[in-house]
Amino acid sequence: MNRRDAVKLMGAGGLGLYLASRLSSAKALNSILSGNDLTKEMFGKDFKWGTATAAYQIEGAYNIDGKGESIWDRFTANPKHVKTRENGNVACDFYHLYKTDLRLMKEMNFGCFRFSTAWARILPEGIGKVNQNGLDFYHHMIDFCLELGIEPWLTLYHWDLPQALQDKGGWVNRDVISWFNEYTDVVTCSLGGKVKNWMVLNEPVSFIGGGYLGGIHPPGHINLKEGIAASHHAVLCQAEGARVIRANVPGANIGTTFSCAHIDPKNTRHMHEKAAAKLDALSNRLFIEPALGMGYPTDVLPFFKKVEKYMKDGDEQKMKFDFDFIGLQNYTRFVARFALIPPVIWGNIVPAKKVTKEVLNEMGWEIYPKGIYEILKQFSKYPIKTFILTENGVAVKDKVEDGKVHDARRTQFFKDYLAYVLKAKNEGINVNGYFVWSLMDNFEWAEGYRPKLGLVAVDFKTQQRIIKDSGLWFKEFLK
């Protein structure tokens, strides 16, 4: 209702009606943004609903049936690398229990399953001889997905580089491009007849940042030169791998995924706004912009100009690929402040507990639902065909009581975040899918098994599964 209509109503004695209509609209909006009135139909009939996992975090079976050693197998063999001194050697034992887990997913009415293939399970040395047992496992698992009516979404690389390739330099060695192309060729030629939805890399800023700048993920280095070289090679791999998929899988739907966080400055002082811009360039722009032909954001990150040392003729063209979709993964937001410590190791992030008085998640991250809307708005300014939210979830302290898990905070988290996804979609942003992280509790990398992010609780001693209340909420929501 515009102002002129309102004046007419008031003149006709309709002031009360006008105020009531405004109050009703505001109330309806607030109700939707609280997630209370959400329905699956609001997102459209073609919207994809799924859960997401990663091979090392759930499969277990780390050294059987011909699987080679991965960098995470080697890294976690040293207990000091994981806060809880645990490893993923068994994890959820998905390798043996995948039928149980996929049936639970089907019971919750999800239609899509995002998983990754373990590079060292298929190519134990990273290149060369193929382990048929590894390929057979993925064939059997995908066949069961299709039997249940679940659409497989395959991620080629979710952080588990074969250790044999790390011994040759890993992501710092430019040969990783040819190694990755060989691996991609093997997987796509074998599974491409059954899988049409592909993601190349999972969160390069995380495995490069954690492995070469923060030292908290394998190979556990803190070396800026290595980080720059590894970043460039990952950018080339995400495009080159996509070209291999395009050549080998007719009609493939090809994407890649990025970890993204809305970033605010501590306040409006220039020094803090500048810090926020740098953190945004590092966290959100560094890997997407080269794929779009925009190059690296060296205007904001001058230290990254050193990447020229690792670039060869033709690389600017090789970095580009016309992806069918981009996967965005969002968990929190960052608040940036000026700091003498360079942003390459995230030294300018204000600790979340100093940002908000609200309850944080179990990993110490701020729960900030509007952030997923803000990041969709930010990325919608790029020439991207469509977005899929390939990860979103929360770690909360779960407790099994009488065979049930009442995780009301997690359920509310999903309602709140989905409401902002719908808001973005209703404003014209082409977002067409949402994958929950994660299907089940799993090995959360350097955090170990303590953080619980699953819709399904897993007792890692008995391998018993229980669908949590949040999973039962999705069961009703997606029915």
C-alpha cells in the first residue's frame, strides 16, 4: 500500500484498517523470518534438498581393500594434531554401513546426497594403478542411492590428498594439476554414467589456508610462499578438473564450492573497514574471481602479487571456467579489526565471544542467520548462473535421552537460516538447493569427534544411529 492509498483510507475513516494491514504484514514477515511459517513449497518444486558428507570424515576403512594412505591418515597418526587426540580410521564406518545411513537419509525425505570420493581409495599412489575395489565401493553406494531414489552429487576433492603425492610436494608442486586431471579422468570415466552432478573442489580457502598458512590441517605448514603457490595450483585445478568432467560426462551439471562468510568491520573507522576488505578478499574472493576471469584481488591483497612467480603463459585463460553452478558454504560471519598480524592467518578477526552476547555454537562460532542472506547478495553481483548452498549446519551439545536426541537449538538454526535463504530467493537471487551439513555426526577434522553437526547421532563405540529431532523436523518439512 502506497502513501496515497493510505491517505484515502484515512480520509474515509480507514486509519485503523491501514494500521492493521501494516501490522499484519510485519507480523507475517517476522513469522517467516523466524522460520515458523516456512514450507517446502515456498522454495519451488525444483529446489534441491540434500545432506552433505566427506569421505575421510565418515568412511573409515582407512587401510583395507587396497586403499592408499592419505594426508589425513598421516596427519592424525600424530595425536597432537587433533584436539581430542582422535582420528578417522573408523569414523562412522560408512564404508560398511552405507546402506543403513542412506536408508536413514531417505527416511528424512532428502532427495540428494553430496559425498566425496577418496582419492587414495581409487588411486593408492595418487596416479598410476587404479584400485578397482575402491571404484567398486562407489559404484555400489551410488547404485543404492539410485535404488532409493536419491540423486548423487559427487565432490572430487574434499581435502584428502594421497600421501604419496604430498611426498612429492602436494599442492605446492605444479604437477598436482596433471595428477588431479588423471584422478578426475578415472573417476568421471567410471562413474559418469551414473552421476550427473559434480563438484570439483571443496573450500580451497580452507584446505590451503589450514594446510599452508595456519598449520592446523595437513601438511601442517605455515609458509606464505607455499600458500601462494598452492592457491594458484588449486585455482588451476578447479578449472582444469571441470574441463575434464565436461569432456567425459555428457550433460554434466558442474560446480565447485567455496566457504563464504559475511564480513563486517568492527566499526566505521577506516582502519577497520580496510581490514574487513582484506579479509573479504582472502576469504570470499580469492578463488572465485579467477574462475570468472577477473584475476586475483591483488588490489586489496598486495602480498598476493607474488603469485606472478608461479604463473606461466596461458594461466589466466586456464584459470577460467564457465561453471553451471557455484556451491556456497556458510556457517557464521566474521567481524574484522585492524591488527598488525597479517590477515593471511586471520589475525584480524574479532573473537566471536567479543562480538555478540548471544549463545555461540560448540565450535565458538557466532550463529548469525542473516549472514547467509548477505553472502548470497554479495555473490549475486558476480555473473553466476545459479547457486546451490552445499553446506550449512551447526554444532550444538547433544545428549541422548531415552533413545532420543532433543536438539531444539539445531532445529531453530535451520528454520532461521532457511528463512533468510527464502528471503534471498524471493528477491530474485537464483539459489536452487540446500544441503545440510551433515547427514550424521562425524570426524570434524582437527576438532575430532567432539563437535556434533549431524542430523543423525552416531555412537562411535557401537556405531548405533539415532535420528535427532532436527532430522525429524526435516522429515516433516520435506514430506
